[in-house]
Amino acid sequence: MPDSTDRSVGASPRLVEPVETPFDVERIRADFPILTRRVGEWPLVYLDSANTSQKPRAVVDAIATHYLEHNANVARAMHTLGGEATEAFEGARNKVANFIGAVPEEVVFTKNASEALNLAAHTLGARLQPGDEIVISVLEHHSNIVPWQLLAERTGAKLRWFDITADGRLDLEAAETDGLINERTRIVSVAWVSNVLGTINPVRQIAGLAHRVGATVVVDASQGVPHLPTDVGVLGADLLAFTGHKMLGPTGVGLLWGSYDLLANLPPFLGGGEMIEIVRMTGSTFAKPPHRFEAGTPPIAQAVGLGAAVDYLSAIGMDAIAAREHQLAEYLLGRLGAVEGVRILGPTEAIDRGAAVSFTLATSDGMEIHPHDVMQFLDARGVAVRGGHHCARPLHDRLGVTASSRASAYLYTTEAEIDAFGDALDYVRNFFGGVR
Amino acid sequence: MYQEIILDHYKAKHHSGLREPYQAQVTHVNPTCGDEVMLRVALDGDRVTDVSYEGVGCSISQASTSVMTDLVIGRTVAEALALHEEFTEMMHSQGRMEPDEDRLEDAVAFIGVAQFPARVKCALLGWSAFKDATAQALATTDREA
């Protein structure tokens, strides 16, 4: 397309190319009926999208249409409806594959990201021996910690951890000094984006280190795929886990992507219907990937809903969404930074950082206000945030706090909502500080 | 739900700190938020002579524990456990119960919390720890008797 204007003149530097049309957040919000509701007398300000995203009407409609007009079991039902359901389900697999730069045979449907990570741990674990090492990081969600702890207990392998730096990034220097990734390393499993700190981890670099010693790289992309353009080839992972409900899709459907050669060499995880080739009383042989890993009736309607979510995100464009979220991250960090008594956990600048921001809040006399109290006060003003340890207790221990509050933005978040959140924080702080 | 009474207890917790002697010590946690209380119970026969504790957590869990110690210290085990019963019933009433202020005293302030199911567990944390520790203390003294 011809473009005679010089974008560099008078324009501030951008991380992502500007999109052709301005990001129309009001038009997007109109697709999410829940965003118009009130909480008591207050308009809803939903800042908990890192927990679960809201759903556009298109996703809810796709699920309803599936159930009302095409419902049948997949693969095993041979009638017309069975054919339609199978086509819809496999069609959703194609959409997800396209969305992450993969082919459909590499995309496994699970019930959530936790199951995807457990699948990875169980199947990769079949090859582990005592003395082997598994490397994860201190900033992981429990779902990328506990499956590996269990695996280490089962196999006698040793679990080792990336630490973080003072500003909340993976400490690659310390890892190198400590020989964290070495010839005994068999598996490296890290988050792409931290659900607490918002840090975007250098997954490709870590994958390079791991591959040099022959280790398999697992990436928990639950907070990555919903927010950033994803190309599994560029990321460098061998297995990638994420979930539908954080990317506008329904709950009950997660995903595991794996390079085909790796998947083809992994044993089954759960046994049951549809994952087999031939079952005899003397033993069974198993289907090829991805169906080898999909025992039992899969989440059919949920996959269809996720397909609609992928269509919705793609129509807006993940580059545009990432650029918009970068703006929101800057705005959120700025607004939070302006509230006295706030300590932001993780990077305070919007560099290699997503739009989920965790923080602690203290009164003017230095008393920490517990995140449950913060959350409750904000909720009383219609502002939904998460308070607690966000399924990342080791990280909170590492940071020396028992819990934190987290505000997280998505494509439908507005600056006005972030302002309402900031005002509500001032109110909480004054209340607990005795200014009433 | 944040009544003055709750904030007062939160800012100046009664009977806080771990003390000797005691027959049983327990640690109870609220896994969703990391609220924690370590609590000791001292009995003399069937009387609660001391409840001491150390805790971290939200205003509701900490204030509720403080209020609980005011109520149970000096009572018989049977009286204290009956109060536990009553408080638990109030917290599970979704705010619809008319609590007996003569019996529950400051603890009636938590009726507002009962309307928030996610926070009921916070209010019960210290009480549950007390019940657990008391049962263990009774078992210990039974063995010694």
C-alpha cells in the first residue's frame, strides 16, 4: 500500500507499528454485554482479566448455536449432526493452530492450562531418571510448579529454580553463574508472561540455552497468547500450554501445542475413548497426535466457542491488541505509581511487561492494608481486582509479602476505568489510615 | 461490613503474641490468600485459661481472632465451644440471623461479613484454630490424667 508520509517525523517511537484504524475501544465494549452492568449503584470496572476474561456476544452465540443446532458427539457419531459437530470441533482446532503459527495435528485440546501442563509433565516424565534435572522459575503459577514437584518425587529427578532480579525479571546472570542449565537438565518449564509481575520472559533465549544441552522446553503461555501475537516457531518452545477462558473463550477448554515429532514420541497421558487405535484384552495401541492425548469426549462446545474467540481477536488483530495493552500498561503503572503507599511488584516501566500489575498498599502511618480488604473496598465501588497470592505463593515468599492485589487490563479496558480504580484506592487508603 | 469494632481490633489485637504454658498449638491457613494463624490453647481442667496467637492476614481474620480470645478466655471449654457454634452459625446465615449481642458481644460486628461468602472463611479462621487446638489440648490432658 502506497504511503508517502514519513512516520518518523514528529511521531513518538512505538514498539509496534501503528494500526490503520484507531483502536475503537467503545465499539469493542459494545460486544461485551457484561461491561454495561452495575455492581450495586456503581458501574462495573472489570480489572481482573488475568484471572478470566469477559466474553463477547459472538462467543456466547457460537456456543448457543452449536448446542441448539449442531449438537452431537464428535468423531464417533456417524450421522449428519455428528459430522457437523466434528467439523466444528476440528475447525476450531484449525483456527487455534493458525492463531499460533502451528498446524492442527500439533494442537491438543485439554480442559485447561493446568491439565496441559500435567500432560506435559507426565508424558515427558516417562523418560526421567534419578539425577536428571528439571528447571522452573520462582515466578511460576502453581500450575507450572506442582506438576513438576510431583514428577520430581516420582522419578527422583531434581527440581531447580530460576531466581528473579530486584525489578522482577528472571535472573539469567545468576542462572549462568550457578550452572542452572547444564548437561543434567532434561526439562525447562517457564512462563512466557508472569501472572503476578507482568514480566515478559525472554523465552526464546532460554529455549536456546535449554536446547544447547538437549533439554525439552515447556512454556506456560496462559498470560501470553491472549495478549501478544504468537508464533510457536519464533518462541522456540517444544510444548506450549494455554487456556481458552483468558482469551475471550469459555471455561473448560485448554490447549497444549507441541512440535509434531515430539508429540509423536510421547506416551499417552489419560487412557480412554478416542485416544486408541486398537484395544484388545492383551493390550492396546494408540492413536496419532493430537487424538492420542484426548481421551474421552472432548470439550466440544467450548472448543467451538474458543474458535469464535480466536476469530474475534484475529479480526481486531493481535498486533493492535498488544499495542493497545502497552498503552494501558503505561497508564495503569502511572496511575498506580501516583497513589501514595503503593508498592508495585515487578517492573515499574512498561518495557517487556504486560498489563497485569500487582501491588501492595500501605496507609500513611505505614500499616499494610491486606489485599482482601483492598479487594472488598474496591468491590463495594464496583471495581473488580484480585487479592491474594494469585496461585504464586513461592513468588510472594520471595518478594517478602504474604499476598498482593492485582489489577489487569485487556482490550476492552478504558483509561476512565483505571482512573476509577485509582480513586477507589485513595478511598481505601484514607479509610484504613483513619482519614474518614 | 467494616465496622469500627473490627478496625479497632485489627489495629490493636487483644491477647496477641505466643505465650507459655499451653497444651496444644495449631497453625491454620486460608489457602486462597495466605492468611495464617498460629494459635495456642492453655486449659486448667475444663477451663480455658489462655489463648495466645500470632497471625498475618486481612482485617477480618485478624480482628475475628482478637474478638474470639476476649470471648473464650476464662470460660469453660463447653461454654467456649458453644460460642464457636453460635458464631459459626451466624457466619453461615448469609447475614439473615439476629445475633445475640449479650452472648457474642463484639463478635456481632461480623454479621455484615456473613453476606460475603468469600470472606466467611476469613472470619472463621481463628475460631476454627481455637476449636482444633482445644480438641488437641483435651486429648493431651486426658492422656495425662
